[in-house]
Amino acid sequence: MKHKGFKRYLRDREFYKIVIAVALPLMLQQLATSSVNLLDNLMIGQLGDAALGAVAAVNRFYMIAIFATNGVLAASSIYIAQFFGAKDEEHMKQSFRFAVIVAYLFAIIAFIVAMLFPEQIVGYFTDDIIVKSLGGDYIRIAAWTFLFMALTLAISSSMRSIGESHIPLRISVTAVVINGILNYILIFGHLGFEPMGVKGAAISTVIARFIEAALFLYIVIKRHFPFVTHIKDIFKISKRLVKTIITKATPLAVNELLWSGGMATLFKFYGTRGAEVLSGYSIANTIGDLFFVLFGGMAVASTVLISQPLGADRLEEARDNAYGLLGFSFILAIMFGVLMFISSFIIPSFYNISKEAYYVATTALRFMSGLFWVYMINTECYFILRAGGDMKSTMAMDSLYMWFVNLPIVGFFAYYTSIPIITLYLIGQATDLLKMVFSFHLVKKEKWVVNLTSVVNQDNI
């Protein structure tokens, strides 16, 4: 079946306005977060390559836990969005309860692992004794953030699934500003405090995340959202709904866990070329995050413009919106890629790092900028498949592709050749071109054009 999505929406200004209105708040939120993370990265970078590499290694573990949690929350958000489209408030509440419970299960597991095995976690990425020691100091404190982030992630994802992005934006901006200020005070020792180095960075993060969670909880209590529930009802969830969400959530959670674990393993592979490489790669990723905010914005736009119409049984509208989002995301990706390329000549120069780390950071950024449109197409295909609950396809194009194509190739060249880091990095990134062809093929099969709420409601849960 031929679709008018590309042709129609590439010239439909109203569609552009809707996408931007939905996506911009989250993009600004993530931009604020990424900007403060960049500032944190710059501050820690003043302590040297070892400190920067240590925090970067811990953040890889942190990413695995957060992405696994977000995988489950993405499934519950899909149902909240579709039930919102179907005006089914009771099932929205039950979906939110599920989100909170599962988020805390993941958070507690991550917290326990981080507290019991700090050196082993950092040691997975590097054998450098100094890096392992600094990373252990950092993770023992930073692990407490998991307990606060669970609540934040559950509430904010639920808000965005019904189109409320401004509140999460304001709260997150507040939290990241607090984090940046505290980092300045505690890392270097200002306003009467002793310099605490990486421990100061960890304490700042914990305090900021606690404040963020408290603000989200206050807003939930103060204002009524259709998914809000009483604490006493937290375990009141239909068994059928639990089973249905888990059916969708399990592949997503496993996918996110495998994908983030794969990214951590890539970090390990690149780390075979030395601590300076870990430092430079971390800088490139942190700067890159300023531009990858586009992905978060398009994720929300996809949930609102695809999941909600699907839930309201407007399948043709959802289908057209999906292809329109692909076209628009390509245009935006070209623009963001140009800005990323320009940034590679400016931002890395602010770091107090070795020449090798600087070279890795700038060159990796330039490669990323050239392939940014490829990353965006792949990511938007993922969002489309996820919005309709086609979890098998999301796993096939994302984590399975990484573990069966990307990682074996990079791993081979990392351990069985002595090629320089930039060549190794380029080989890894080039695999995304083949992935793009595969991803678009899965979208064109249209197994994602499904009204999930009709399936749930037919079972009278």
C-alpha cells in the first residue's frame, strides 16, 4: 500500500507546528540536562583524564539501569497514551500503578548491585587502577540516585504520554541547575566547603535527584492528572492488564537492557586503546547529547501522534503521522548534524585533557555529525514500531542487531588488530547504514498499525 505521508507532510506546515509543539518541551528539558551534564563533565575534566574516565565508566552502568527501566515505562506509557485516546481513565490509573511498581523494582536491583560491587562494575570497562579507585568512590554515593529517579521516570513518562511536557521541563531544568551549582561548590571547594573531587560530583547528583523527585511528587499531589492514583490503591491492577503490559514491556525492557549493555560494551572495546580514549570518547558523547535531544523530542511526538490515534482507532491517521514524522525527522537531523560539526571546533578546547583525548573527542564528534541523519532515521523507525506495540521488530532492529552485527565487528577489530581508535570507531558507526535499510523495511511491513486498547477491552479487564 502506498502512503501519502512523506509527500503530504513534508509540505504540511500545520503538521510541523504540531510536532514542534509536542516535541519542543522535552527537547528543551533534555537540552538543559545535557548542558548541565556538559558543565559537570567540564568540571570533572579539570581533575584529569582518570577522573573523567572513572565517572564516564560509572555512567555507563547508570545508563544500563535507566534504559532498562525506561523500556518497561515505555510500554506502560504506550497504554496510558492509548487509553487516554480511548478516554479510559481507570485503565490509565492501573497502567500508571504498574509503571511505579516496576520502576522501583529495577531501581532497587540497580542500587544493591552498585553498593555491593562498585570496583567490579568500573573494572569491567578498564584495568586502570586509578580509574577503578575513583569510580568506586563515585558509584557508592551516586547509587542513591536510583531510588529517586524511579519515581521521577514513572511520573514524567506518564505525563508526556498524555501530551503534558511543560511540567517535566520546568522541574528538570530546576534540578539540573541545582546540580550544576552544587557541583561547582563541592567538586572544587567553594563557599567554605573542602574540595571533594568526584565524591562532590556524586553528592551533588544525589541532592539534585532528590529535589527533582520531591517536586514531581508535589505536583502529582497538587494537581489532578487522569492517571493519578492513591497510594493505597497502588497494587490494584487487573491481572489481565498486568499480563498484557508485561507481554509488551518484556521485549522492550530486554531490548533496552541489551542495547545499553551493548553501548557499555562498545565503551569497553574503545577503552582497550587507553584511559585517554575513555576520556575523549566520554567528552564526545557528552557534547553529542546536546544534539541528540532531538531523539527525545521525536519520541514524545511519536507517542502522542501515533499511539493516541491508534488507541482511538484512527489507524489511517496514525499511519500517515508515522511516515510524516520520518520525513520531518530527516530534515531536522540534517540541521542538527551541521550544528554538531561546528561544535567540534569549539567545545572540546575548554577541557583540561591530554592531546590524544582531545583528538578522540573532536574526531568522534565530526563522524557523529556526518552520520546524524542515519541515527535519526533508525531511531524514528524504532519509535514508530514501539508506538504500535510491535516489540519483536523493535528488538530485532535495535539490540539484536547490535549484539549480532555491531559488537562482533568492533570486538574483533578491538582485540585482534592494532588499528587506531578513530578507525575502530568509524567501523563501529558505519554499521548503522545497513541498520537503516533493515529498520525502514520493518516499518513498511506495518505490523505496528494496531489498536491495543481494543484487545485489552475485549477481555473485560
